[in-house]
Amino acid sequence: MHEISLAGGILKLVEDSALKENFRRVSLLRLEVGQLANVELRALQFALEAIAPGTVLEGAHLAFDEPPGQALCLDCRQTVPLPERGTACIHCGSYRLQATGGTELRVVDMLVADD
Amino acid sequence: MCVICGCADSGEKHPDPAHAPAAPQVNAQTGDLHFGAGAARVSVPGMSQARAIKLETDILGENNRIAAQNRQHFHAHGVTALNLVSSPGSGKTTLLCATILALKRRHPALAVSVIEGDQQTSFDADRIRATGAPAIQVNTGKGCHLDAPMVAEAFARLHTHGGPAADAAHHHHDDHASAEADDSTAHSHDAPHTHGHEHEHGHGHPHSHDHAPHHGDATSLLFIENVGNLVCPAAWDLGEAAKVAILSVTEGEDKPLKYPDMFAAARLMILNKTDLLPHLQFDVARCIEFARRVNPAIEIIQLSATSGAGMDAWLNWLEHALDPDFFA
């Protein structure tokens, strides 16, 4: 349920930017949400759509990049995919994996309009 | 459009006090904070409660910035802060009470204080205060986790209610004292140590305290008991030195795999209520294996806060935690 909190944070970032850059409408908002970011994408999309009406995000198209989870295997020293925490190294079967990618959670860029 | 609340007013500054940032309701006697007392019963930093009907909100980047300030603040005051996370009913508060009483016997000079997070009620803070340790209850309303601004405000209130900074550093912040004018317990420390001072947090400026700067070990412990929830608190940095995940053996050994983010974020897992193991089908070894799958480096302590078994290992860990290098 914290996706609602995150959506509010995203809206705040966009509104701060609207104040600085002087735009009134966002037509496209691109977000990066890593596979290991502890975020349910559908819940975040729902939350953003729910809070958008009456804001600069009203009608905005949402695009999500989902960087795959990645880890360093502490046993075989290879970089391996980690689609979710608690899965084993695909090479040696070890669970001693250290996440190195897929934890991103950020606003990447957006298309804005003044009308 | 107004970027404060989203209304049509494009004025520079809202004259309407309803648009001021949501302020928590403060219990004048205890300093407890209720962030969900407004119309929408949620905390919406930077927005008015009137508009908060639509959403619960927080800002992770902004949260992390304030968490970093908290971290520097804790360090400057010689405070080791631990963020205790678990599902509801794992025995966090019972463990805390037992810990506080045990630390009193072991280290009578060590200041211990608690920030208690719950959606509603001050039951937990009341239990902590009954041990003699200062506690501030933070009610989040509908919120599912504590955030860094809540902890910043609660920590400031601990100053004026006999918390770690007040006890350990013998000073309090005059700028926080106005709300507690009617609270005589807030001003119980020695008068010569009470001074207003310029305070610059987060910029590496030396504090103009009149006491010696802290060398070596921290002089106090701050436990932050998060809202009982194994999901959301994992994502919110509060400025703690470490997260401690508490799992009770009545919950099932597969919890670390079911809620991996929390166990991945924790430095230590406490397996609590081990006195009940004879009555349960709980495979301790499997549970530990699962925890290490999601966090190979996680430390694990088994204990029973009720029987006292294993408490020494936890108290030893806390002693190590007072050394700032422990978390380096």
C-alpha cells in the first residue's frame, strides 16, 4: 500500500518542476521502477492515475522502465539475473547473492506542455 | 495551479491557513504526536488535510534527505538509533520493555529512549514509559509506516521530554520548548547545562555545545519501533544505524521468503518467542536458511523476551552497536 505514498512523492516532484520550469501539463511521464525496488507496478500506476485528476498529471501517459534485478554471486563471482530476492544463482545454485541492479526508483523524464 | 494543494488559485502564497503544511496533533502532557488527526486521517507532508482526502503521500527523495539529517543529528548527539520492524504481534514492545529493564541493570548510565509508531493509540508508549524510559508515541493515522520527518519531529520532542539528548548531553533545544511550557518534567535537568545554542545539522559544522565532543562510543540508544508491517517500512529510511527485523516463531518459518525486502534491508533478525518452540512446528534451521537466502550477511539472534533465554546475546549486540565503527 506504500505505492500511494510513492505516487504522492512523484506528484510533488513533478509539481516542483512545474513551478520551476513553468509548465501546466504533463503529457508523458517516464518512471524507472526496478524489479527489486519493493514496488508493485500495477499498484503504483493505479495510485498515480487516482491522484492525477486536477493536477499537472491529469491525462498524462505513464511509461515504466523496469530494470531487471541483477546480483553478484558471492560464490562463483559472476553477475547473474535476480528476478526476485531469494532466488538462486543460475550458475552455481548459491543463494549468496548481492543485489547490484534493479533497485532503481526514479522519475526519468517527461514531456510537458504549457496549455 | 497552486502547487501546494492543487487548487485553482495561482497566488504566490496561500493566505488560507488550511493550506499550511499538515501539522501533527500534539499531546501537551506526553509529547505524543498524531499525524492522522486531520479530516482525512492521513499524513500528507506539504499538503493540507483538506485535500488529503484523496491520497496518502510521502516523498522518497525528500524522505531520504531528512533521514540523512536525522542520521547526522543522532551522530552529533551520541545516539545509536535502531529501527525495529516486524509484522504486528511479533513481540516488539515486550522485547523492548525487557531490553530496557535489562540494560538498566547492566548499564545504569546508558540513556535509552523510544519512538513508538502505531496507527492509533498510545498503548505501546505507555508500556515503555512504565519501565521509566522516555518514549514518544507517533500515530500515523492510516499511514502504514513511519517516515523520516515523523522521526525528526519525535526526536526533537524527546529532547524536551527527557530523551537521549537531554539525558546524555545535558542540554535541550530552546527552539523546541515552546510547546511544552506547561510540562514541568521537560525542564528537570540542571540549570547550568540548559542553554540555547546555534545548531547547524547536516553541514559538518561543529556544535557550539559546552560539553566535550563525543569520542568513541555513543552515549545513548534510541529504539524506533516502526508500525507493525513487513512490507512498507522496508523502503523508508528513518536515519537509523540499522534495521532490526523481529520474527516470532508463531508466524511461520517462510516469512523471510514471503517478505524478502524487509529481511534484505535488515542488519539483524531476531527470532523471538523461542520459549514456544516445543509447542510449534517451526523449523528454526529452515527459517535461518530462508533469511540468509534473501540476505547472506544478516545476523541472527534467537531469544525469548518472556523467559529471558538468549537475551544476553541481544544485549551484547546492542553493546557493540554503541560503537560507531560497528556499522561502518
